[in-house]
Amino acid sequence: MADKLMSTMHEKDMQKVTAMQKVTKILVQFLLYAFLIVMALIIVFPFYWMIISSLKNTAEYRLPVPTLFPQEIMWGNYLEAFTAANLGKLFMNTVYVGIVSTILSLVVTVLSAFAFARLEFKGKNALFAALLATMMIPGELFTITNYVTVTKFGWLDSYTVLIVPFLVSVFYIYLLRQNFLQIPNELYLAAKVDGTTDLKYLWKVMIPLSLPNLISITILKMMGAWNSYVWPRLVTSTDDYRLITNGLRDAFTDMSGQANIPVQMAAVTVVSIPLFLVFIFLRKYIMKGVSRSGIKG
Amino acid sequence: MKKRIISLLLVLAMLVSAVAMVSCGNTGDSGNEGENGGNGANKVRYDVPAEGYDGSEVTITFYHSMGARLQTVLDTYIPEFNKLYPNITIEHSSQGDYDGVRDQIKTALTAGNQPNIAYCYPDHVALYNVAKAVVPLDNFIESTITVTDANGNTSALGFTAEQIADFIPGYYAEGTAFDAAGTMYTLPMSKSTEALYYNKTFFEQNGLSVPKTWEEMGKLCEQIKAIDPDCVPLGYDSEANWFITMCEQYGSDYTSLDKNGHFKFDNDTNRGFVKMFREWHQNGWVTTEEIYGSYTSGLFTATEGQKCYMVIGSTGGASYQQPPQVDGNALFETDMATIPQVNPDAPKVISQGPSLCIFKDSNPQEVVASWLFVKFLTTNVEFQAAFSMASGYAPVIQSVQSNTVYQQWLDKANGINNLTALSVKLALSQSNAYFVSPAFNGSSAARDEVGKLMQSALVYTGSDVDAKIKELFEAAIYECEYAAH
Amino acid sequence: MKNFLQKIKFDQWKAWIYLLPAVVLLLIFTVWPIFNTLRMAFWNGYGLFKELGGELTFEFGIKNFKWVVGYGGFITCLKNTMLLTVLTVPISTILALVIAVCLNAIKPFQRFLQTIFFLPYVTNSIAIGMVFEAMFNIVGFGTTMPSYGIINNILGVFGMDPVNWINAGSSYWANIAVLTVYIVWNALPFKILILLGGLQSVNKQYYDAAKIDSTPRLRVFTKITVPLLSPMIAYVVITGFIGGFKEYSSIVGIFGDDMQAVGGESLNTMVGYIYKQLGANHEGDASAAALILFAIIFVVTMINMYVSKKKTHY
Amino acid sequence: MKIVLQNLTKVFPSRNKKSNEEVVAVSDLTFTIPDGKLVGLLGPSGCGKSTTLYMISGLQKPTGGQIFFGEDDVTSLSPENRGVGLVFQNYALYPHMTVKQNILFPLQNLKGADKLDKNTMLERALEAARLVQIDNLMDRKPSELSGGQQQRVAIARALVKMPRVLLLDEPLSNLDARLRLQTREEIRRIQRETGITTIFVTHDQEEAMSISDVIVVMKLGVVQQIGKPQTVYDNPVNLFVAKFLGTPPVNVFKANVKGGKLYINGEAVLDVPGVADRDVFAAIRPEGFIPDENGAMTCELSSIEVMGRDVSIVSKNEAMLTPTIRSIVDADYKVSATAQNVKFNLKPHKVFIFDSQTEERIYFGDQTAPETGI
């Protein structure tokens, strides 16, 4: 067998190989960064456009050849965005709805995921499959029926109507169930032997162990509140309950329907910043949640 | 154990509240209406309560699309109304724009949660009527039941003959565009129309005269194009209005209330004018908002680059056609005229702007109270005057014009910085020319489709124009028929 | 033994108590709407307002489905939906995969770039639609003095003629190109996030082993990275297909409610059709179309799952 | 092909960003691995043996020093150009490939002069599989194999391209005791058959001793002793090496030298001529005790374990540094289990004496001082 040994370095030109190796490495790094930077620029461009547009005046925004940097920086657009759209109140509404619905949603999701992951009961698998199937139905048709339902409940123009109908997300239950399943069952049995109640076990073991996922759900839910548009518009009619995106769309058109786009962009920028900050600070958890979501199912 | 109990309680509480919410939902309403069939030549009727308004406390909701300025006007006059009827509370809210009002009400109707009064266009009312949700007004208008206001004065619930006569006839007739019998479903609130804005300075400098007919318009465009080859002489904001107005001016068919064939706009006359305007567009004579990619008022008021010298647009948007100013001096003067006609002796201009409709309600007193408020808004001279001045829309009753404050405002009209008054003046001067097209379930689809048709035809650059136009018309009819099926 | 059985019974109702809030809410806000959809879909000529107006009596049948399928525009919607899905899912998946692999291969600025690539995920969709429109727009196309959006200006820098992307008279394929760019742009962050997460949980030793065996980079990518990531890729593709079939808001975002460029071909999609029918009071047709859409998504998902079961490893 | 490591050093930057402490994993390592030998890198965890292995493979870059394969300096050569085979501790078999595909994989990467045609590749793969006796498992996936089978696949994959150097990282650590014995014999056999210079890393001295031609004992990044296993066992260079090798382990006592005699617990137990008076550590192999009623060394008897041929006597002594004294004697020696004390004489070449400060060997008796490198 020894006759088949790989050719030795003598046969190759050592220096050439070493040099090639260096060049390749530098070239590969260069290409990697070049590609990533070009893609990043493409990704970022709409943002850049949004921000510079929010600082232009209307005349400059409409220039035939768009400027890449505002000639005159119009901070006033931001002031106008806030005053014209009552953004402050809408902002607070959004935060309130976001927080309350997130907390309630987490409670509901954790309880259901626990039942599906740890408890044995008749029809468990059938029920779970049915839940997953609902994810495939286009939700557009639910809107009208749900509107009739909440109206019959007398919930229109309230925080309830913004929070309750969307508390349950099958996706989150699914995500968390997968996470719970990864926690060894022995821990649960051990806890049962020790006489620990289910809730205590849930609180002391399951929740800490799936914290990254819970945080991811929290963030996704908050972002959902931040971006929801159709439903809040439908069920709220006063600024007491409307959410921020509703304000964005409606506030900046004047009587003839001409939009003051720079001011609108300013408002959009203001709205996007909190989400952006959330991502920067909680990036770790979002990443963890996603990679742990147990896609292997 | 404690936590388990708490969780149980929590769950139970949620269940109980859910059940409670289901059970205490309102039980819907079908109202008390005595209708004697709307199909034949008989008008649809609504049974007005025999006692009229009994003075009970009711809250009336009113959906509109007023901006902040107009809401201020409304808020000033609601107390005036409450001096007469202190027990009627008016709650109003803006739903953004006309489509916003329609969408909101559409969904609200499905849950029986509609407002009492709403801004409306005829197409919207046709839509609400499918659900039979709109109160026919004839019985109110004709009602002789006496109502006593807070000052002890009595008056008829309905309109007097003088009041009806005071309405500008073209506007008043809009309320009857829904069935063959002419059932009245809406009252006009404030109105606008389309007008021709032109650059008076430019016209005078070049010795141009304002076109009265489309023929003259064509020639004028050619002339202007020769003077300024980079310009687009004319901008027409709404393609759909253009098509519908041309139908009316030519006397050709557009739509009809005939249930067996609503859509009649595919005919030679209509294909003819579409073809003609396509050529105009291809010559660079005319553009529209959608085609241009931005508002044509932007072209009209441009200070550099490409310009246009005429715009046909809503009188409600007059302030956007105001000439730009540099150091306090206007760069030119704008003037207004009736839009070009096929037959200038019998002019036709489209009627736009909000009307008011009243929705059925389980409490008849709310309907009566709504009527009282609608009657107030449409017949109160001071309110109509104030609203017109704030909005730039024309008042719907003629007596407003003899109001001194209003008179003074109209007198200040000019083409430099008070184009609004100028536009109202023009709107009032052509009150004999207004038309509305029939409104039925599907009429809004027709409007959408002819607008699209017009756009597509204008931008077509291929060689077989006739075939393309035929195809576009047929496609539009197909879409309309499908939408109304 | 008796004790044990009692315990099982206790577990039964205990599980239902845990599930109660979710089940109640789902019954009210998900299950009931689904039943209502079925009711409307199989009620011939159903319209909500017609029912409210009292003109309608129940008549079971598949007339609504016939209307939907018989409508010429429906085929267009189907075609557009399919085309956009078939274009955007592979493009965005491959692009996301390449970006994720590249991101995973660098050290300096990795976090920074990762944050950048996640940006589209946290933006308001309404805003971005407006931005894209402004970028591709041409004001005054066809006149003597058009002003171009930034994209055409960039093309100009490379000496290319401006393209009419979305304005009056633009071609169908130009419209589709813009939509593809927009949808891919929108879809990238989620996919990058999932795939990067997957990559970071792959055991680094596989790569060391490949290095020891002098594996060329491309072969590492195709023979090791892709197979090891296959469960994530399958997930991304399946959700991409489902999302693709529900495409709607991106088209409204750029082309407005008409869902077509002026004088152009219709870009309407299945969900757009459903909305249009809702707008025209054809709730019956809309429900029928939603069920058809559901069937299509269901079949496509099943095919996807079948293929991915065959193609994904371990 | 011989491998030369010259002043090889690896320093890891501190993980904690705030403190600037660096971790020296390998320090100034110099030794030569002769061609065709099986070399065991041995030491407790954290001694730098794996790092050394990874530096030889090229997966880690040395901070200083050089690595030669034969006459070639490969220090800056990347792993793909070194032509080594590496068996990972967890095998790193590609989970999505069958055994056959796993083994074929390295062959498909060969380029230039080494490039093979398809049939040769299959032949070679089968040959490698036969060598490790897994040729009947070729179409299974790794998840369908036992730990031992996976291990063999990993070896086959490393061997199939006939690398000039084969590296194994703790190859037996994931196997149960029986498999471990069996597999280590196989590694030995395969190495013999192929003649490939092989380096393997282990923390298990028994494993290293049993199959290596040469062992390298490391501690905290520094080589302690290099040599044939038996030589190192018989002639350890310092207390660490003495303690690290041997089962049962060596017995260590606090002792002192006075007048050429070694005293443990006050008893003179051995003559150590020529050693100056001082405190020392005395390490006595378990087999270095001879029970003798008149023995020089007295210990308190704890228990006697009879293990067939041998007897293990467990006892105590005040000077001992290990928890017990374990001596293994021939079963012929009869020791009363009930006795209070047991007395021993010592075999001189089984007793190692170390300086109490430096822990270096100070007395070699009739042995010569061992070399630390080859």
C-alpha cells in the first residue's frame, strides 16, 4: 500500500504553493468583502433614500435629477411630522398595545406550548395538526368575519379590539413547542417526583431554558404591533386608539390628495428608528431564537 | 398550589368574559321601514314616525373627510343647531378621504355599526343600497309633520317649496340618480366641478384666445406647442372624468340604470373621441396625472423646465393652480373658464363633491334627528357660506350668494392669490350645465374601467390603433360586467 | 393502578385548561371565520350586502367557483402569482444563502454587516413601497423633459439608456423586474437570518475535515454547506412559496390600487383578486378564490415537503 | 517521512477582552518524529497536545517556530496543501453522506498528479474500508453506525488518500472499554500495514504506552520526556512523568537522603551512593516492593486484594503523598491479612528519587540519565 502514498512536497514547488496560497487568501477575502459591501449598499440604499428625502424640501424632492444629499437640511420636516400627525399619542397607543398584547400573548403561547409539548391528552396530535393547517389559509378573508364578531362584542374603538383577536399565534406556539420538546423529559419527570407543580416547573425550568425564544417572540410581536395597518384602521376611528402606521398613511395628504412626501418620510423614519434600535440591542436573542426554532421539526 | 389556582382563575376569567362578550352583542336591526317595492316606477319610501321628532335624547354620528379647517367650521355651527335641538348630540369624525369613508361604512354595515350620516358620492350610495341601508328621503322632504324647536317655534319637518326652489337644480337632482322612479337618497352638501385653468399672462402675451370647443382646443394646443416646443400645453387631471364628460357632451351612451345592460359605453362615438385624444397625447399636446407620473398642477406652476399652460382640474383644488411667487411677485396670472364643449350652447360639466345620506337605524328618532341635522346643514345660509369660503367648494343653495359676507368674499376673487373664490364664482355661473351619471351597483367599476381605458389608449404607441381601441373597450366592458355580476 | 388512571384523567382536563385561552380565541377568530368562508364560498352568488338587504336565500352550489375560474382576469392573476413566486423564491433563497455563507466566513465587521442585512425586516412596509416607487419612477416619461429616478440615473452612469420601469407604457417584464427586485429585497433579511443561524450551529469540524482533505471552496459549498443546511433551506423555500402565493402589498406599494402600470398589463395576483372581489361585494367569489388559493398553497407545500424530505439529509 | 518541530510555540490571546492575559498552549516545542513511526502525544488535558496536533495539520497557525515535513518547511502552508490525514475526536463524518461517499470524498478532491479516475477511487475506497473492516457497511449513513464503526469510517476517510502523515485526535475517547482495547490494536495494525507516520493524541497513558513506538509526554505546553514507552516508564526524567505513567500509579513519599542512604519515615530503605544530603521525593513503582518480614520499610497494612497471578497489597505510611500505598507482588509471597504491619524491601531500579524543589530526577543508580528528546 505504501507505494500509493501521496506525492511529496519535493515534487511541488514549495515557494510557489505558499505564494499562491497567500494570494488566494487575500483575493478570497477581498471578494467576500466586496460582495458583501455591494449587497449591503443595495440593502441600505432605500433607507438612505428615506432619510435624505425626509430632510429635503418639497421642491428639491421633486428635482428632475435627484440629489444624493439635501442641499438644505430641513429638520423642520420632523417637527411637522410630529405636529401634523399627532404622532405622540399614536406612538403611546402603539407602545401600550404592543406591551399588553405581547405579555398576554406570551402567557397564552407558553401555556399552549407546554400542553402540546409535555402533557398527554386525547386528540393532541390531531389538534396540533389542525392548528398548523390554519397557518396555510390566507388570512385576508378573516378580516370581515372578525370585524362583524368584534362589533357584536361591542369592542370597536377600544384597546381590547387591537389586542385580543390576535393574541394567539399558531406560529409562536409551534416555535415554542419545538423548543420545549428539546428540553429533556427527564427534567420534567424528576420535577414530578420531587412534587413540583406543573406551573412551578414551567416557571422555574422551562421558561428560563427557552428564554431566547421567548424574547424573540416578544420582539416579533412588538414589531407586529408596530407594523399593523389594516386591522387597526378598520376598528378604530379616533386618535385615542389609532396606531402609528395609520397616522403615517393618512396624515400627510392635503385636500387635493397631494402628499408632502418629505414630511411623510420624516414620520416613517421616526417610526422605523425604535425597531432598528430594538434589533441592534437584542440582535443576539433574535438570532438565537431563529436558529433554535427547531426547524427540523 | 397557589399558582395553579391563580392560573385556573385566569383561564376561567378569560372564558367567562369571552362568553359574556358573545352574548351581549347587539342583536342587529332591521329598522322599521315600510317599503312598497323599489322595482317599478314607485319610489322607495321610508315611514317617518307620526310624532316627528319627540325631543328625545339621541346621539348622531357623522362620518366625513373634512380637514382640520373645515372641521372648525362644522364645530362652530353644531352649537347653533343645538340651540334649536339641545337633545341631539352630534359626534363627527374624519375617515381620511372619500374612499376612507366608503370603506369604513362598508365594513361597518356588515356589523350593523354604520354611522347615522355620511359624506357620500352617488356610487357609494348605490353600494350601500345593495344592503338597503340608506334612508329614502322623499317622505321627509314631503313631510308636513310639525316640529317644535327649543325656542318654541314650530316648522314643518320637511322642506317648504321655497327651500326646494333655493337648491341649485343640478345639484338637487343628483339625489335622484339611483332608480327609474327618482327616489331621493341624498342631499347635496357642497359641490365642485371641473374647470379650465389657464395661464392668462401667457395667453395675452401670445395673443391666444380661450377655447370654447374641443376643436378650438386642438388648434390651440398645436399653436402653443409651436411657441414652446418643450411644453405640454394641456394637463387633464382625471382620465375617468374626461371620458364621462365627453360621453355627456356628445350625447353618447355611457351607463344606464337598465338592469339588463348597465354598460353601454362601447360605441363608435366614444371610440372616436378616445382615438382623437390619443393622437393629441401622441403629439405631445396633452397629458394626465397618471401618465405624467405626477400632478399636472406641478407642470402648470413649474418655474423651470417643462411647463403646461392649461389644466382641466377640480375647482376644489384651485389653490394648487395659483401662480408661484418670487419675492412677493406672482410670475403670471391664472384665469379660469368653462371646460371646452362639443356644443357650447348646451354646456355639460360634471358635478362632484360630497352629498349627505342618512342610514337606517333601529331607533327611528335617530333617523329623524339625522334628518333635522342634514336639513340644517343644507339649508342654513350662514353655514353654507362659511363652509364654501373655507373649502373652495360651491354652496348648494342660491340664497347664499345674497349673503353680504359671502358677496364680499367673492368680490375679492383674483387669479393671483385668491383663485379659490374665482373657482367658486365660475362654479356658480355654470349651474345650468351640471350632470351626474347613473349610480347603481357596479357604477364605480365603470368609472374605474373607463379611466384605465383612457390611460391605456392614450399611451398606446403601436400601429394598429383601431384594433387596440376596440380591444380596450371590449376588455373594459368585460371587466364591468364581471364586477356587476 | 386506579390511582394511575385517575392521574391520566386529571392530566386530560388539565391539558385542556392550559389550552383553553388559545382554543377559545382560535375558535372565535380563526375557526369561525374559516367556516364562514366555506359558507360564503358554497352559497351561489353570495354577497354580504345582498344578504343584509334580504334579497338572498341560501342556495348551495359551486357557482362561485365557476365564476372565479371562468373569469379571464383570474388566469392572469394566477399567472402573475406563479411567475413572481417562481422568480423570487429561488433568487432570494440563493442570494440569501450566498450572503449568509459570506457573512459566516468573515470576522471583522461581521456583526455590523449582519445588522445591515437585517434592516429591511424592521422597516415599515408602506414606507419602503414609496421609496421603491420613487427610485424607479420617471416623471414626465415620453415628454421632451423627463426627470428620472435614481435607478435610471445610476444606469446612466454606466452609459446605459434609461429604462421605463413602472411608468405609462412600460413593458410587463420591466414591471415584473421591479417587483422581483422589491420582493427579493424584502424577503432577504428573514432568509439570511434563518440561514446564518443555521450556519452558525453547524459543527465547525466538518469544515476542518474538508480543509484537511483539500476540498475546493465551491465543492465545500455544494457538498457540505448546502446539504448540512438543507433543513433550513427547505424551511425557507416552503415559507417563501407560501409567502409568494400571498403576494399583494408589494404590487399595491409600487403600482397603486390599479395594480398595473398605466397602459400596461395587469399585475394583479390571487390575493389582489380576492381583495378586488371583496371590494366589489362579491364575498362569495372572494371566498371561493381564497379556498382555491388555499388548495394551491396546500398542494405546493405538500410537494415541497415531499421533495425536501427526499433532498434534505438527516 | 519524518516530521521536525522546531521551537514550536502557540499563544492564544485571552478570551476575556478586559484582561490581557495570554494563554501559552505550547511553548518552545522541539522534537523529531521519525519516519514511519506511531507516536503518542500524551499528557493531561490542557497540556497542549491537541494544539500541537492541530499545528501539524495546519488547522492552527503557530505563533513561533517551524514545522518541517521531511526537509520542507511547511509552517506557513495551509492544511489543504499539506497532504495530511486527520481523525477528529468526534470523527466529523459528514452526516448527509453514506460511508462510501464519506470515504470517497477526499479522493474526489485530489488534483494534478494525484488525480484518480473513478474506478481507481472506488477501488481505493474499498481497500481502505477493508483495512478497517467496514466494507460491509458502505451504504449506511453515519447515524446508522455504532461509535466504533463511525471511528473506523473516520480512519478510513483519513487513510484513503494515503496521506504522508496521519493524525488522530483522541481517537478512542468516545468508545466503551472493550471497543477501545480492540480499536487501539487495530490502529496499531493499520499503521504497521501502511507505514504512514502517525501521530495520535491521548490523555490515557495506558493507551499510549500500549501501541506507540514513541511517546511524548507533555505538561502545560512543555515537553517533559520523549522516548520508547518502556524506557520512559522505567526511566522517568521527573516526578510528573513518573506519576503520569503506570497503572496502578507510582507511590510517592516524602523522603530525605542522609549519608548516602534514603530515609522514608525515618527508616533507611535504600542505598543511594553519591547523593548529597537533602530532602527528596521518592517514587516507588507498585512492582518495586518485595514483602519481607525483615524488610527495611514498614507500612501499616490496610487490605490485601488477590487478583489471580498477582496480589495487591494496600497499605499506609506517614510519609506517603498518595492516598494509599499500592504494591503488586507475586502471589507466592504470603502476607497475613490480619497482620498489623507489613514490611518491604525495595527493588532499586523501581525507586526514583527527585529533588524536592525542582522535582527533577537526581539519582539514576545503574541507569543512565534519559534523554528528553529523540
